[in-house]
Amino acid sequence: MTRRDVSVVGVKSHRSERPIALVGDEVALLRQQRGAQSATRLAAAEWEDSGLVFTDGHGRPIHQYRLRRTFKRLLEDAGLPVVNLYSPRRTMASIMHALGVPPKVIASRMGLADTQVLFRHYIKEFDGQDRKAAESMAAALRAARPESRG
């Protein structure tokens, strides 16, 4: 399927096509979107069945400029800083890292080849993480210190 600005092709590599775990809320939101799309499809005079979950009003991929504009408007309406579409991906990686999710798992969920790419381009340390690391190390050293003899 092609459009002037969009070409939908296969995945970049065999690693790109992978299963990822979803929780119930995520599945429910995707089903809700699919239901809304079905209603749009019935109302549309023309429909291209692209197989995509998120489409324009005619079943085609969403135009990138329209997507960016809509994303920006949603952020502004919510009173959030305006960022690009890749920022939530970086934020997700950083939050998962801060929560202690193993880097290999984060990289795998994101479709990254290795953790080097994850740390080079996606992980941002949050304020306080360095302090927490220092405190954790100090606590471990204190716990491992032999009892003082007196």
C-alpha cells in the first residue's frame, strides 16, 4: 500500500517483528480503538483496508504532519511541554530503567539490537538516581563491614 507520503513495508529486520506483553488496560484501549475504527469504516464513503489500528478517516496511514500537529495540540491542551513524537519513547525507556527493569528487557521491548543503543540514545538518568546509587553502595558496604572489636 502506498500514498504520496507513506509507504508501508515490512519490518526493518527479523528482530523488529516480535511479541511484547500487554496488560489488560492496553488491550482494552486497543480494542476500543478498533471499535471506533469499525464505526468510522461504516460511515466512510471509501475505505482502504490497510490492516492498521490507527488510520485516517479512510483507512489509510495517518499523514505524518497531521499526526505531529495533533500530538502537539494534545500536549498543549494537557498543559504539557511540547516535545517530538520520539520523546515518549525515550521517557518510557528511562522510567522502566529507573524502576529497575533489566536493560536487556527494555531493549528487547523497544526492538533495539543491544543495550548499547539503549543507553546511548534512550536512557536519561533522573535527578536523584546518582544520589540513590551512592546511598545504596554505602549501605551495602556498611552491611558487609565486619563487626568492630572493642
